[in-house]
Amino acid sequence: MMREDLITQTIEPTTHDLGGFKVHRTLPSKPRTMVGPFIFFDQMGPAHLDVGTGIDVRPHPHINLATVTYLYAGAIDHRDSLGTFATIEPGAVNLMTAGHGIVHSERSPSAERAVGPELSGIQTWLALPEAYEEIDPAFEHVTAAELPVIEGHGATARVVMGTLWGATAPTTTYAQTLYADIALTPGGSIPIDPSGDERALYVSIGDASLDGMPLLPMTLYVLRPGTHATLRSERGGRVMLCGGEAFTTPRHVWWNFVSSSRDRINQAKEDWKAGNFPKVPGDDKEWIPIPEVPKTVSYP
């Protein structure tokens, strides 16, 4: 039973089977489009793919957002139209700022394919404040060693973005952003930082409860602003805390495009169809065609 003194909204996932692994999506949803700047929230896996296979997300475009990739297990090779090549591994963060337009691909490294890739992690998109929507695209890789870790009472919390529990991640933010990976051992607990206009909790692995209220896995729980509560796990679990400042203007989502302007999204559609986006060096032979009906759309 949902406790209204703690939780204002519960968002259940939409699950997509991508062949070999599943993706569980809680944002955007019909009940809610954003939590702070977070406008897209996907859990990938956990999965163990067959030997010789891997993930192959062909080059595709983004505008007016930043993508955040964070892995629990496995590795992904990132390439983009800036000429970036970076391999992300567990505990590190890839932040790709699309700005006025970027194209990227995500594929399993050859060493992972040889043994059967693991895939487990969270991919999110952040809407950019209007003043930053059309900035130059950029890419940033922050290693696990660079992200602050808070430990105690059977909990280990890595601050991925923003300031939480008095520690600040070096990851670039464009709006106030809160993002942390909380690992709980059996019986472990941690107080949830009360800062931020909007916050949500998501149990990705294992079990957790908030002040005694069980949290269902793969479900996004939007917290009441200012709530002080303790997160606890009986058998061990992994929980993501996300949120930040509330946006005062709406954002629209269509496929891989996010913007405060529907016209800007329509322009991006035409640009991708016409081949006007830049190519990805080293991965320019394939691309994802624009869909007739995308799986990701906003709900104004």
C-alpha cells in the first residue's frame, strides 16, 4: 500500500523485448513525463547474451537533451559524430550532450562478444534548460574512481551527478540534477537526502523498503518534496535515486528527440530523413531509420 506521506506517484514500467535482453521504461509515461530534468528512464537487462552476439545500437540522432549511461555489469563502446570513442564500464558515467544535434552508436566490445556479453545498467535522458538546448554537442566520460562514494550502515552510495549527502560529483550538470546509485547489503540502510524539487527512487535489483513500505522492483516512486525517510533492504538491493529542479516549461519527446519546441522536433525529423546530421567516424555504414510510430513519445 502506497504511503501518501512519502510517495506522491507510482510509475510502473513498459517492458520492451529487444531480443536477448529486455528494457524496462518508466519515463516518459502517461502519468508523468519528467522527474526534475529526467525525461527518460530505462533499465537495460540484467541479461547474459550468447557468445558471439552483443548489443548493436546503430547510429541515431539526438537534439536538445543529454544522455546518461551508467552500467552495473558489462561494457559498451560509444562512438559519436564528434569523433569520440569511449568504452564505458561499471561504475563510470557517460554524459553525452546533444545540444543542437549529435549522432552516436552503442555496441558491445569485441572482447565481450567473445565470451557472451553481460548487460545490466540504467540509461537516462536529461532535458536541457531552454538556454542550453542549442549549445554545441559534447561528450564526457567520468570514471568510477572520480565519482564520490558514501559508505556506512551496510550501504554504499555513488553520487553520479549533483550533490547528495554532502558530496558532489564532477559530472557536468545544466540544471540542478540529483543522481545516485545505492547498493544495500542485507540489512543495510541509508537516509534519503531530502534536497531537490523533485526526487524518485527505483529498485533495479533485489529488494528495498522506504520507512517500512516495500518498494516494487522496476517501478519509479516519486517522493513527496522534502520527505525525510530511510531506505532499507532485507536481502540486498540496488536502488537509483534521481531528480533535481522542476522545469517550469514543458518538454516534448518524439523518438530520440527532446525539445521545448514541437517545431524544432519536426525540423530534426526532416534533417534525419534528408541525411543532414553529421556521420559517426568509424561507424558510418549503418543507421537507424526514422520510425513511422516511435515507441518513445511525450504525453502533453
